[in-house]
Amino acid sequence: MTEDVTQRQAEVRALARLAGDELGGAVDGIAAVHRAIAQRVFAAVRWGVGPAAAPVELMHDAIAESVYRVVGGSAVAAGMVAERAADLPGAAPSRTVYGSGLLAALQGLIGDDLERTRPILAGPMTFRIDGAPVPAELVGARVQRPAAHIVVFLHGLVETEHAWGLGGGPTYAERLESDTGCTSLQVRYNTGLHISENAAQFSELMQGLVDGWPVPIERVSLVGHSMGGLVARGACFVASEAGVPWVRRVRHVVCLGSPHMGAPLEQLVHYASAALVRFPETRPFGRLLRRRSAGIRDLRDGSLVDEDWRDLDADALRRRAVREVPLLRDAEHYFVTATVTRNSRHPLGRVIGDGLVLTPSGGGRARTRRIGFDVDKGMHVASAHHFTLLNHAAVYRALRTWLASESAGSDEVSR
């Protein structure tokens, strides 16, 4: 049995079991809501008619519990039956565009839980070439033209390296290789893990890459979309603190729509979940929201280090201030923001930003926080949403200018 067949069987079986378990859990959640509502209704009925309501309540509860038990059990059984699809021919989901997209969505939502319970669906951080994982030390032997300038792309939450091809045109990586002669590499990682955990993994991955690269490396450039920009910053900080050699070659860090000051949607969900768990009728929904991954939770304030979450209650409404991570010395840092409105100062643009990240957060500045971006080394894209930044003509022109030379220019690039 080949490695590809074994990988497919393991992934499909794990996905089938997960689907059955999650559907069964959803049925249990619906049953809990039904039970809480029924208890309130029958409490009111008892207050009106007295003990005569007891037989009706007893019958209702028995019928409802039986129905939910059968439906929940059927969901689990369906998942077990679906496991048989693992023996059918085909590629492993993680090696296909759509399959890897499904896994990326699951990882973004519950990737930390998958790491513990179903590691085959979590997957380690790896360099990817044509969708296949390649060990860091062997990447240099697999690329067509290993160059002295390496550009590494890190995707964002619930994405894979395929996200950079949004819209179907040439990717930034492809165009940079053609226009500048660099070598562009793609990384895939479990976005449900803490950002600091992914940062540490990326630092280790980069050292393996540098150690195995067949030609002398003059400079490394990191380009991250959304969470990817935070992982890049975190990895540079971890490596710099530990004195890991690869980081001394980093000359550019570019963050595209990265929530350095936090993401408002995660902040809203944090408080909404706390409100929902207070009442029996909505508690299952609150618990569902609280299942969101560690990676999503880190986006609340843009947390990059372990101390921001270790030994702390993740659901506490109040938490200590996040540690401000300095920018890497001797590297140029750039940022790109966007708004759905034509004017970034439009009231709607101020409130919504690019749909997920507000302009001040993407530029690393807030009323009480600053991370030190030079405002002249950023650009703003108007009439664009968060995912537009994955493949946009104006963004590419900026990347080409910023990464083309050893010492990047300081002129502001605008659309």
C-alpha cells in the first residue's frame, strides 16, 4: 500500500468520524435548547393548573429524549458508514485544492482540538510544492532555480497556500519569481493553534530551510496575509530572542491586512459567548462559540507570545494587557490595509474596515498602542475586502518595489 493511499484512508476516516461526532453533538445541543425552553413552559403551566400538568410534562420529556437519542445515534452511525469511502480511489483531501480548503476551515475553527484528538486532520507546518509537503531541508533540491533571495508566503486564518491564487490570475509568488529572479516558497499551517505556537514552528522550519539551501542566501523576505503577518512577526521575535541564525537574513516583513491591534469580530464573539452561556436556552450556543480555536482567540488583541495566554482563563472578560512585540531590527517592515469604501475615512469604512480588520489595526496603531510601523512604508487599497489583498494588482506593484532591492525604498505606495 503506497504512502498516498494510506494518507487518504487516514484522512477520510478521520473526517467521517469527525462529521458523525459533530452532527451528533449538534443534535445534543438542540436537545438542550428544547429541554430548557420546555422547562420554562411547563413551569408556567404548573403555576396555572397545578399538578395536573405533571403527566403531560413526563410524556413530553420521554418522547423528546427518545427522538433526540435516535437522531443523534443515527448521525454517529452515518459517520461510521461514511468511513468506507476511505477505500475508494483518489488523492488524499490534503493534497487537493478543495480538500485542503475543507481541512483549513476545520483547522481554523477547532485546529487546537484536532491537534490533540485527530492529529491526522491537523497536520504539521510544512513547505508545500504543488500541494505536497516537502521537508524544509529538502526544499532547495526540489525548486527549479534556488536563488540567493527567498520570499516566503504565509496564508491567513482558514486558508491554505492555494488562497494566494484568488481570482485565477498569476500569484504574487509566480510574478515575483518571473520579475525579480527570487525563489518564492509557500507554507501551510494549522491556523487553529496559538499564533505563538505557529511562530515557534515557523522559526524552526526556516532554520531547516536555510541549513539545507544549496546556494548562499543573501536575504529573506516574509509576506503574510492576515494571521500570516502576525506569525511572521512572532517568528522573527522568537528567533531574535533565541539567537537563531536564519533571522539575521530577514530584510523585509510585509503584512497584508494583519490585525496587529486585534480583530473586532473576535472581540464581539468573546463578549457574546459570555452573555449566551448565562441562560439555559442559549447556553449551547455560547458553548459552541467558546469552542473557537486558540488561533481565533489570539486575534482578539493580536497576541504573539505564550505569556499572553498561558495559565490564563481564555473566557475571562478581563485579561492582562498583551505584550508588545518589537519589530525586527535591521529589517524593513511594510503594511497594507483596505476598506470596503472608496474613502478610508468614510464612516462605514471606519466601522467595517476591510470586513474583518480595521485600518488602524492593520497599520499597527491605536489610541493606546503602537508597534512602530513607519507610515511611509504602507499603502491603502480602497473599495476592497480582506481577501482582495491575496491577489491584487496594486498590492503586487508595491511588493515588487519593496522586495526588489536590499534596501527598500521609503516612498509611500498608493492605489
